[in-house]
Amino acid sequence: MITKTRDIRLLLDNVRSVYNVGSIFRTAETMNVTRIYCLGTTPVPIDRFGRKRKDFAKVSLGAEDMVAWEHISEVDELINELKKDGFQILSVEQSEDAVDYKKIKPQSKTLVIFGNEVDGVSSSLLKMSDLIAEIPLQGKKESLNVSVSVGIALYGIFG
């Protein structure tokens, strides 16, 4: 029997693509993420009528039923509550203040924030973060797909 020794949660900051979010749910489940917060326009597994989204389920392959999730429209209160509960707030983003994700020593309770496909993690969330992690890139492209970033970061930091 596996004893749960850590509480990893994700916050998806206005991620636009239902396919990216479905993929993130699938990856999150494989890393035993306990909850995913879908902020703002981030797609969720059900539509506005409460029906399962087929496009979401096609990518997540059932992970949407295995990982707790909730949609939130305001984030300040959530971050403050999690900090009071002992969570480390970690954003994955390119920033002058960022450290290489491989050097991160996560706490037992960690909220990991991933941003919008175009704009990244919002500046207000970066300011609320305890730490910013960056995935160093070797080629000419300046960014990775957000679902790819989630996989690299989760396995690199917690794997």
C-alpha cells in the first residue's frame, strides 16, 4: 500500500485549449496530483449544461474522473488559503527571477501554476509565487506547449 506523503496541486491560469487541459489532466493523474484548479477561461471536463465534454474525455482518457478539480474565477483567496495551509506556491514560467526546474526542492504541499499558451502565467500570480521555475530551452523556439511543460516539470520536480 502506498502512503500519500505529498499533496501536489495544479493551477491552470486561463489555459485556452481543451486538448491541452485534457492532456494535463492525464499527466497529472500519473503523478498523483490531488487537485486541479481551472482558473478563468480554462476548459473543464463538463460543459455549461453539466454534461461530460467528449473532446475533453478523448484526450484525458478518464483522468477527469480520477483527479479532483474545480473551476475558479478569483484566485487571490485560494492562494492565501493554500499559503496558510503550508503550501509552497511554485510557478513554471520564463522569468529573470526563475531557477532551473531541476534545482527545485519541493515541499510536501506544493501548488504548481502553469499559464496561458500565449501570455504565460499572469504577473499577479508570479508576484504571489514563492518560487518561479524555468525549463531551459536549447533551440530557437522560445516556449513549449503548456501540456508538454506540465509533463517535464512534474516529472523533473516530483518524479
